[in-house]
Amino acid sequence: MAVTSALTAALPALTASLALEVAPIRVNLIAAGFVDTPLSASLLGEQLEARREELRASLPIRRVVGPQDIAALAVHIMRNEAMTGATYDIDGGQQLVSA
């Protein structure tokens, strides 16, 4: 678990460095929080609905992030050719309410 945490924390810096090294190829990072997908359902099992309810109650957007949200961000990043080296957090505001 510690290795996974360290790698996750390093990804924004890696993204920024890669954007400089491989320019003019653009490099960006989508950092998603909980996304309501079949994989999430299989990992959480019977706890899935409780997690959904917890997120609906606590997130500023008052709903769970879905795959369509991630896809919309990805398309935006791909279309806007002025964006590179950035990390885009998409978690419904979870970082704002988590301690």
C-alpha cells in the first residue's frame, strides 16, 4: 500500500516533467476519485450502495462521479491544445470535504 501511495503522489510531478521532455507532445493527468463503475461495484460488493449514499450526502456536487464525467474531461483536455503538464482532479469535491 505504501508503494502505491508513493507512486500516486509522484504522478503530478512526473506528468509535468514528461510534458517538458516530450514537448510538443502534450501530457496531462486525470486524477479521479471514486467513479461509479462496474469495477467499483465488484470491489465494494454489498458496501456499494452505502458508499454511494455517503458520497451523495457529503460531496459538494451532491451526486456520485460517473464514467461520463471522466470522459467529458478527457475530451476537453484533448480538444484544448494549450493544456499540458497539468493534473486535473475530478472527484466531485471530495478533497474539499475530506480531512
